[in-house]
Amino acid sequence: MKDLSGMFNEFMEAKPLFSNRKALTISFDPDNIPHRDKEIELVGRMLAPALKGGKPSNLFVYGKTGTGKTMVCRHVARELQRIAGDKINIRVIYVNCKMKQADTEYRLLAFLINSLGGSVPFTGLPTDKLYQDFFALIDKVDQTIILILDEIDSLIKKNGDEVLYILTRQNQEFKKAKLSMIGITNDLGFINKLDPRVRSSLGEEELIFPPYNAMQLQDILRERSKIGFENESVEQGVIEKCAAYAAQEHGDARRALDLLRVAGELAERTGVKQVETLHVDKAQEKIDEDRVIEIVKSQPRQSQLILFSIFNCSGTQRDLRQKTAYVQTADIINTYQGLCKHYRMKPLTQRRVSDLIAEYDLFGIITTKVISKGRYGRTRTVELNLDEDIKQKVEVALREIFN
DNA sequence: GTCAATTCACATGAAAGAGACCACGGTCTAGTG
DNA sequence: CTAGACCGTGGTCTCTTTCATGTGAATTGACGA
């Protein structure tokens, strides 16, 4: 007990490193957005007609993760609303299509209706009823609605582009209201996958966000750490290091901020007065680890069992010319079926297992490659894509699940 | 030796089913005045 | 008379199965030099 109270005392006495931890997260909206002046202006121009009661063009925004797309769009939209004030009726609805509440056609509409003050149950109604409700709700008042659809690609991938088609088309039917959309995506090839009709109406304007370079990331981090950290609590070189790491990952500002924040948390936990560069390294490791463990734990049971099979699968060396043994689909399925018997679970079909394996590839936990071995068929080779210590932790987590 | 056909072992696609969840409207039932 | 319980119907959503089609190169076998 003595130790614990000592620890608490120490904790209370230690000077906090953070002054505003929130400033170091992506959800924070800073007043000052460095290196995005041009983009802010362009988005602003696009939306400006709304102030004169016109319909702003639909806009498509591209850019990799952490390039400030979402932040800029929300920022501009908010400013627009502020300037419009009470005189002009502008409403901005921001939806992240990856969120559970909006990742299907039905749920997206339900979300929109709810955020406009209507109320619909989150399941149970036919979809076209929702469309009717939604459009009626919009057209009730003379207003301009700006709909920001973030991560729009995941919506389309799951549900097809029909939603967008209906939404864009509907504008002609409105008597009073106007609806314009901003689609945000990090998939550059996304627009080509769309139905041409949707493409032309939705992609009236396009804007590409370039990635930040290391120097720009540094500016961003300095700006944020001024708000987020107490004075002098960040050692020289820490910001540079975070920026450098994040710049390697295609200039991802989100990553840079995560690094800095987690490094700060680690430093605080160890009770030192300053965030040091070694904390950044630790943060880098911890972020990866947390992400992987999080994914593994949130997977359904069957899927976890398949990953467990991959871990338990030694692979066979069936081709003598191939020096290293590799694991392929058949091995995994064999091991998996064995494990199923052991745990009394009903094994899934090969088709399904194949999909689940591909899913782990998407998460980046494994690397797979489809190879053809000529006469001996075609298969997918699977390799774990984890550092040794993360790998061990995942294995421990899996064993806990299936002990 | 060359070249096209064959063949393997899956990958990949599309469609449809199972089962969970939910809303809505109609009917039944028990409690109340 | 009325509120609440209880159905049946019709809808979405996720996970899965079923059936069908695609695929890339090693191997095979015919062919000609």
C-alpha cells in the first residue's frame, strides 16, 4: 500500500506535461492551419455562392490520410455558416461514411434525417421511405444544405453508387432548398469507379491535397504543441523526429500528431520532466502494437481462429527449388479445420476463409501474394507482417482467447 | 527446340440464404372507472 | 374504455454458403528442323 500512495503522491506532485491534450488529436480544430492556405481559399470560393443564395458546386476532395482534407472542409464550412449568420439559412452536415452509424445507404439517410432534427428508427423501415422523408425535410424550408461525405469511398464500395445518384439528381426536384455535396476520399482512383452520370454531377469541381513534407509537418507540430504542451516540456529534436517518421509515411499529419501525443503520454507516465526523443521511438512501437492488438481483438471469433491458424501454421516446403518454406491457403485451411475440431466449432467453407485471409492482408497484419505454380495450380502465399515483439504479444492475446 | 493446348488449385464474383434486429399495425387481455 | 402485451408482416444488416467463372504458368505433346 505504501508503494501505491507513494506513487499517487509522486503523480500529483509531478508537473503535468500536457496543458491541453486534445490539441494533439486529429479531432481538434485549430484556428490556424499552416500550409493549407491555397486549399482553404479554393474550398471557400467553391462554397461562396451559398452566401448569395446560389447553389454551390459539388466538390470532390482527394488526398491521402492526414493531409488535412477533413479539417479544411469542416473549417471552411464552419466559417461559412458563421458569416451567413441568421440571415442566410445554410446548414452543414458532416458525415463520416466509415462510422458505424452511416456506413450503409439506410444508416446514412437515417443519420442525415436525425441530424436535421427529424427522427427515424435506426432500422425497420423501407429505404425509399427514408428518401422521401429526407427530401421532404430538406425542402420544407428555404435553405442551402452542404453535405460533407467523408471517406465516401467506403460507402460506395459497400453499397454501390446509387445513393449518390439519387442525391445528386434530387436537386432538380427541390422547390426551395438546395443541396450540394463535398465528397472526401483518399482513394485517388475512386472517381473512375463511379457511374459516369454520378461522376459528372458530383465531380463538378475537384481538389487534390498534396502530402505534407517533413518541414511542414514540423510547423504543424510546433503550432499544436504550443497549445497542447506546457512550456519547455518538449525536448529539442522531438518534434523533428516525429515529423521525420510521419513524413516517411506519406506525410501523414495524423500520424505525426499521434506520435507526439503518445510520446508525451509515455513520458508523463514515466514521470520525467520532458518528452525525449526516445519516447518517440517507443511511441512509434506502441501505436503499431495497439492498432494490431485492437484489430485482432475486435475480429469475430471465426476470423480470430483463422489468424490463430496462420500463427500455428508452419508451412510446407513443397518445391525443392524454393529455399524457404511458405504458408499457402491449403495449409491454413488444414490447420484451421484441425483447430475447429479441437474447439468444437463449425468450420467455414474455403471460400469464406479465403476472404477472411484477404481481410488480414488489408489490415496489414499479413502480406499475401497470389502466385501461380503452373501445373500445380494457383494459390496465395501468406506471410506474417509483424515485428517479433508485436508478433509475440498478438500470439499471447490469441492464446488467451482460445485457451 | 518451339509453340499452343492442357491442367491444376485455388482466386474471385455474384447471388441468395440464415438469423438477428427492428418498426408498425392489428388483436387480445386485464385493469380501471 | 384504454394501456400494454403479443403477434405477424415486412424491412435492413451481417455473415455465410452455393454455384459459377477466371487465371497464370508449369507441363505436355504435337510438330517441324
